[in-house]
Amino acid sequence: STSFDGSGNVTITLSNVASTLLANLKTVDGSGSGLDADLLDGLDSAYFTRSRSFATGTAGTDGANHWMTVASISSGRHHGTVIVSDSINGHHTYIEIDWLQSYADSNITVINVGGYRKNIIGARVLYATNDLTYGIKLLQVLVTNKIAFDVRVIGNTANPGWGYPTAVTPLIEDTKSGYAVLGPTITDLDKVSLAAQKGIATGGLLRFIGTPTGTDQNLGIYWNAFDKESSTDYSDYASIRQTVNAGGLTGTVLEIIQMNDSNDGVAVMTGSNIGFKHNSHTVWTQGNDGSGSGLDADLLDGKQGSFYLPAGNYTAADVLAKIKTVDGSGSGLDADLLDGHDSTQFVRSDVSGTNITGTFNMKADNQFKFSFFNTKNNPSSGIHFNSYGNYGSDYAYIRYDDDNNNYNRWGDSTENSALVLGVQNDGQGSGSDVVALESPAGIFLNAPDVYIGGKTGGKVWCSSNDGAGSGLDADLWQGEQKDTLVASLRANVNIDGGGVITWNGSGYFNATARFIVISNGRGTFFSTNGFFNISIPTSGTTIQGVGGAASVTATSAGIPITNWNSLYYILPIGSGASTVPANFRLVTSSSDIVIPDNWVLIAAQNSDTSTLTIAGGKYTLHKGESIDTSKYSSAFVPNADLVRGLPADFTSSKATNGYQKLPSGLIIQWGL
């Protein structure tokens, strides 16, 4: 109401203002009114979860899977739900991710994922590598199709100091410079309908709430697992669910199922064989029944207990007495043991291949005879031996049988027989099996002759049947071919050359040219060049001593040969003509030695005459003498220097104007 006083003042009195104002306000509030209230039901907006940011964009692939950035978080603590969905009606792809971060720790949990096309199949977080604690974090999802995506962040900032993620325009970034993956990557979300980074944990009961009907009772837990029959078939599943009228029961039933294949099943595992119970009662299985288990069956082999005779009323003596009335030959009684032994411990007359694992002893006081009766021409009779290390079908044998004239060298007779010792091979490593006779003292064959090769085989030679008239045709003599032996013998005669041969005052033997062994033929039995060169080895070469001789070293003066030593050269039979320095040998007679056939005597020292015989006796020198073999050849040279011309201290000049000093001291001169 309104009133005026005499002084010009106006007084306005209001009643029911709040109710009137609320009634008038309701006529203009609502969407688009611009009305901004401070509280809702007495609570600030911070107490409510609401959409914090939104972004949209087209980000697709080239037919392959790619990572798409959808949200970001700056430094600090943040929490929010990120929902990514497509804008295409025919795909219906979505994913809901709970993102919780406190500085360096940033964890995501996939709350739900799905859609008709399932174009989102993974999630991960990236962090700035330059600063894990305070740097920016990015949320990415793995997409499979090029479509438009919407990103919405729902957050609650009721907790002081907490922020929320920010939606960003979708962008394909399989790799991003300066960023790396933080924590696990969640993938294969197209194969599940609910995914979590580390599973679902609950501090109390995990409840499944729904409204089952008479036809839809499938409320429970389902598992899809790898199908052992196919790496791409996920039709196998297991479940725990509450249903009705199942398993032969009427009413509500808790059902545990493993479905699909006939070889699938349910295994109940406990810590012991008696740990599985039903209503506090032990459940009997193959693992806990038997003696002492306490299992009380109603029937035994389908018979009630009254069908059987109590053990206390029938003793073992009663049983034995009854058996004796019907045992014996023809009774058909099949005992398990005989005198406490199993049948496998006896040799049977009616079974082939009976094995004796122990030692089989046969003993008689006077005479023992062990006979094998053989059907004619049966090669499998006799004694067979099998070896552990060989193939099972390999064996050795001893048998006595008609030899089918295989070994009869004295005429075909129906009465001839043979004791055959042999081996049989199944083809594995055929040809490698042999018969070996071993004895520490000797093996004696009491027969006129021994043959190899059956009826037409050859005679075996030994010390009792070789020699003149035996017909023995040897291939080698003392390990050498005949041609090699003959060539080696000729070599000691057919050695020549040497150039100027010297045996100086210190006993060193040398030659200025090669010795040659030739005219012995050509081939591998001798030399492939038809001859051998024998050149005195160079200074520093070691000449091996044998037969008691010491090894020596060649010098520029030659090889020292003294004190009944002889110099040999080993012909390299079958090789070329080149000299082999290592083939020289120095030999003496102070120890036993047999000179091989292919050793050629180069020089031999005779201490009685103080001479050196060379080239098989062609030359003989005293110490300090030499001979030029190109000008002179003799079996003995009393003074080789005189034969050559003059002693070493006699000089001459054979020029046009020259001279010659004779041994008498007379000098003959000539000139123009």
C-alpha cells in the first residue's frame, strides 16, 4: 500500500514480496533466460559433475590403425571422464575413459567401449619427455576408420586444488616429437565389452543388478577365451550365472558353464584331495576314494552288501581247500604266480621271443646236452643274439643246418651240413656288421684249410700253408709294391752327378751340383718326373741322426761326416723331382736300425781307411780332397787334386802367354 504525509513524503508498504517475486520469475526462467543462480538445492556448482569441454573433428586412417589425440592435462592434479564418439549414425562407436592424474602419476581406466562398428580399439597416455612431473600429458585412442569424432570431458572440481582434462580437436599422431608412452597401453578393445587397465577391484560385494524375466535369466559373469581349435575363433565361453530350471533342478539355480566343444569342461581346484565339499560333506572323487577314505557305497558292482560272503566267515584255508578240489591239469585255473615267481621269469616252450633278463645257468653232473631241433632249410633256427645298441631287428646267430651246397667244395651231397656263425642286418647301416673272434691267448682252427667267400671262395694263407708251391700271390713285400722295391734297389746304383765333390780337412762333405737318380722308369711307383734331384741342403738345415748318430747342422762348407757315419737321402716315392731337405739322414751302426728300401746312400765314411765313399762307390776321397765329376770318374782317387791337374798349392796360367808349375818344382813357360 502507499501513503503520503503533509511534508510530501511517500511511504510504500510491501507484503508477500518473495512469493510474488518467485511467481513472476517462473514466468521468464528456463533455457535461454540468462538466469545465473548461485546455488542449486543449496549446493555450489562445484559439487556437480558437468561437461567441462567439448571438441569435434574428422581424423581418420588410411586403412590401418592409428593413434588419435583427444584430450590433454597440464601440470598438477586432475580428474575427469573423457567420452569419445563418432558423428556417423551407421557406426555408433564410443569409448568412456576415466582419467586421474596427480603430477607424475597419470592413470586411465576404460569404463565402457563398444558400438556397431567398434572403430575405437585402444587407449594410452603420452607424457612430455622433458618433464614427467610437471609436463603436459595427452590422452590418445586407437581408431580404425576415417570418420568425424566428438570429444567431451565431464569433470568435477569439488576437491580443492583439482582440475579436469581438456578436450582437444581430434588429430592423428602415431608418434609425437618430445613425447613418449606413459604406463601400459590398452588394446584389443574390439574383443571385449568392458575393459580396465588393471581389472575391476571392489572392497565389498560385486553385484549384478537387473530384472530377469522368465525367458531371460542370463545375469552373470561371462568369459571369452582362446579357442584351442582355432586362433581366431572366440565362440568358446565360460559363465557363472543365476538362472532357473537348469541341471535337473526346479527353481533358481547358480549355474557354472563351459560351452562350445565336447572336450571343454569345468575343473574345480582345491588345496587337497578332500577339500571339496557339498553342504559340509566331502565329495568323493578318484583322488580321495579307496581304502581308509570312509566312502560307504550303496552297491558294489551293482550288488547289495548281502550278496557277498563276509570275510570273517570264510578263511583263506577254506578258499584253498575249495580250490584244490578243482585245480590241476585241464582245470583252466590261471594263477598269478608259480612258487612266488611271475610267468615272465620262466622260459616257455610255446612262446617265441621269450626274454631272460638274468643269467641262465645249465648244469649237469656228468654230461649236458642242449639240443636245437630244426626244420630243414629254416634259417631262423639256432641261437640268436640281439644287441642293445643296434636296431631291434639286427641280430647274430649260430645254427647247424643243410648248407644248400653253399660251402661244399667236394661235390654236391644231400648229407653235407654246416655250422654257420653270422650276422643279420635290417638294412640300416647295411654292410657294416661283422663277425669278430676274440681270445686273449689265440684262436685255433682245426681244419686242413680255411676258405673265404663260400663254395668258390679263396683259401686263407697262414704260416702253415704258404711258401713254395702254395700259390700265394702277394701284392706287397715288406709294405712296398714290387715296382717301387725294384726301383729303390736300382737307385743305389743309378745315382750320378754332384759337380765338384769335396770332403774338406774338417770332414765336411759338399757338392757344387745336384746328384741325380734316373733311369728307373717313371710313375707313382718311383718319380712322377722320371728322376729325383738330390742337392746338398743349405746352411742351417738340420740333418736328423738315426741308428745312434747325433743330428748335425749343415753349414756353407757342407755336412759333417765322420766316425763311421753315412749320409742317406729318402726318395719321396710317388712325388716330383725336387729335393726335400728334411729327407736327409745321418746313420751310424751304434744302435739297431733297418735301412728302408727307399733310402739312397749318398756317402759313407770308413774310419779304418780314413776315406769317404760317394755315390755307391763311384768316388773315394781322403780328407782335404775334391773331385770334378764332370772331368773324371773313378771308383778310387788316391789324390784327386793330382788327377784334376795339380795340387792346390801348384799354380798355373793357361793364357796365350802362361806357365805351369810341376810337382818337382820345375816351371814351364810359353808365349809369343
